[in-house]
Amino acid sequence: MAHLIKVASNEISRSINDFASKYNLTGTQVQIIDFLTSLPEKKDIFQRDIEAEFNIRRSTATNILKNMEKKDLIKRVQVSTDSRLKKIILLPKSTELQGAIDKFMKENDQRILSSLGAFERLGFTRALQKLPEKLKTNKK
């Protein structure tokens, strides 16, 4: 089972990376931009939110966000109430890319889901939502 999930994940990652490379980005950077632009504008987002959303370690998130800052995609701004926290703000370069990113992500999701029947889609989506949490609790 794990092998099948890994193979499917590799195909999906390859597709996103191919798209991202057209804009000199990584697939993960594209996914983070997509995530950030999907949130309400007034919601403050921090690195820990990225870590949780993408199930990545702090060091991984730090490196990705540093690279995104170097490419002028985001800016991290200290919060006055807690100097340890840095709010993530999308810069114009990211928002300009969002239309193309959103279109690609929707088409990619549709391509994935269109290979399944309606009943399979529902079960597949539910299983994927459950799986990470179940695997975490089974590790302990």
C-alpha cells in the first residue's frame, strides 16, 4: 500500500514541479503560494501554520520560506506581540502568479479525480484526509 501511495505521490509531485519550473519555482513553493492565497486576507499566517498544513519539519519550512523570501515571493514580518513570531506576507510577485497557479491546481486535481468514479472519489478523499492522522497516532 505504501508503495502505491508513494508512486502516485511521485507522479503528482512531478506534474507540479514541471509546472513550477516554468516560473523558476519549486512545486512546494507553488503549493505554499496556493495555500496562502486561498486564506482570508485578514488571517495572520505563521511558519508553524505552513509546517502543519504541509506536514513538514521546522527546518524544512525555514529553508523553503528563506528561499521564497530570496525570490521576493513572501516577506516575513515580526509580530509586535511576540518577537519570536514572524507573519508571512505574500508579495506582488506571488499574487501575480496566483491566477496561473490556481488554474493549474484545479486542472491537476480534476485530472486526478477524473480517473475515479463518483463513489471512488468520495472514499478516496475521505481516506486521504484520515490517513496522516491515523499514521501519526499509530507511530507512538
